[in-house]
Amino acid sequence: MKKVLLLADVNSTHTRKWALAIANEGFNVGLYSLSKLNTNWFKDYASIECLSDSSITDIAYRKDPGKLSYIKALPALKRAIKTFKPDVLHAHYATSYGMLGALSGFHPFVLSVWGSDIYEFPKKSFLHKYLVKRNLKKADRILSTSHSMAVETAKYSKANVDVTPFGIDINIFKPQEVKSVFDENDIVIGTVKALEPVYGIKYLIEAFDILHKKHSGLPLKLLIVGTGSQEAELKQLCKIYGLGEDVKFTGWVNYDQVPIYHNMIDVYVALSESESFGVSVLEASACAKPVVVSNVSGFAEIVENGVTGIIVPVKNARVAASAIEKLINDRQYAKAMGEKGRERVERFYNWSSNINDIVKIYNSVLNHQE
């Protein structure tokens, strides 16, 4: 049985999804993380094991890879490689874990870019740019979840970049009846995002406030699923606007519960200031929800404007409110848009198809090494 050693944050839902999918394809999976394991989500999988060294797991995930702490983690990684004996080393993130993978000297080495590691990190300084270029150069294959991010990655590498969308499990994310926290007649506008400045939640609240005042007779509700550094600030903003009990913050929710919350929402909204891909938007579309998204590269690639969703300018709550209004006023239009979104996910972003492409890449690099 072939072995893949993943260098990635063990607590990330993306890492979890990736590891489980690879294990289900018949690979033994090793996990090397710089974060301590919060919950043993792979306890039922004998083919998945965590190889992190507890003495270095206090290193914060995604900190500046120029810091000495990452160099200190290298001996522990080499011990993990020696113990696990992987056939493929796959690092997720071109900087922190990518740097560790590059320094390990192990091949075949696959490197996945994630977003800020390509869009932001190289622009900080000449040294940052050099580190990214060096890490990419050491990789035998480079993967990107979107075409737009592949184009950005090409600025720092002459190698071909494989586009492998981080797709959706359409058997889990699907239209379904759920026990909602809202009344049957409520019109729910919602989002599932980390409460961080880059995701523009304040613009969603402003847009909801506009609609709330304009349509005071409608049972409008706002659902915000997730937590983050802006949670207190955003709750205070809702108080200032007088939105009261018409806004529900869930706080952190287990990823297993995310499909349930998506199915409580009538119109999904994501007004990010920057996005490399947009998994949560695809999850909403898989649940046949119409979406309103900001005009950033990651969303523009996955949303067909006027067909599966409506694309609006960045940082423009008023235009976003108008787009949402169009969908809540014309429920048939909204329903058709959601259905088209589901069809698009099934066609292009079905995770079972996407993981098959990744397995082919693993097999390709292995065959090349033989």
C-alpha cells in the first residue's frame, strides 16, 4: 500500500477532507503538523496516523516561515520521514509547510498553494519572494485549487501548475430538510465564513440592515456561521444597527454540522475582499442555494453571474443589498439559480472526481521516480 505524508495543519477541515479522501482511495496517510491535534477525527481510520513531534507543536500555524522556529522543526520532520517511509511527500501551503518540505530534500515532493502564500507573502519583500520561488522550484508537482491562483503561482515558477479544485462531497452537501433554528416563514440570508476582516462580514451586516429597514414587514433573518477575531466587533455592529434577535451568530460549529446550516439559508452571501477559491460558496451551491458574492478572482471563477449567482462589487453593501433583494422578491428566480448552482458543482466540482485527479498525480510522480 502506497504512503503519502501530508505536511499540513492537522486541525484544518481541508486537511481532514484531504486525508480521509486519500485514505479511502487506499493510501496510508501520515500527518505532520505544527499544530497540536485538538480532536482525533481519524480515530476510526487505521490507515491514518499523526507523526507530529509534541516538542515542536507549539509553533503557530502559518507564521512567517523565515523564523528560526521552522528550521528547528526540520529534524523532527526528518525523523517522521524516516519512521513513516512515505512514497510521496505532500506539503500544503507554499511557505511554512512548503519550506519544510523543500528543506527535507525528500522526493517526490508535491506542493499545494493555498492563497495568501501566493497572493500576499511574496509581495512583502525580496526575501519573501525568494523563499516562495525556492520552495516551488524544489517541488516535483505544484497544485492549485483554482485557475486564477495557478496564474498567480506562475509568476514565481516556470513549472506547470496542475489545477485540482478542492471540490465538494455532493452526497453530504445537498438539498435536504433540516431542523431549522428559524420559523418556517422566515427569509434567511446567511454566510458560513471565519469572522475575519478579509471576509467582509461587516458589508453583509450593512446590506442586511438596508433590507431590514426597507422591508420591515418581511420576516428577514441573518445567519452568521463561524467564529473569529471580529466576532465581538460584528455583534456590536448589529446592536448599533438595532437588528436585535433578527441576527443569529452560531459561533464555532463542527464541520459535520455545516451542511445543516447551509440548508437553513435561503440566500447565501459571501462578500470577501479577497478569495483564492471559495469552498463555502460551492457548498452553498451544492445545497441548491442561490449565492451573492463579491467580484474577487476566486469567486468569479466558480460562480456564473446571473446563472448560479450574482456577482457584486467589493465593499459595496448597497449593491449587495439590491442583489439579495432581487432574490428574495423572486423566489422562482432564486430557486432556478440554486438548481443551476447544484448542476455546476456536480459537473465541475464533484470531490470524488477531483480526488481521482489527485491520485493520478500521485501515481504519475511515483512512476517518474521509478
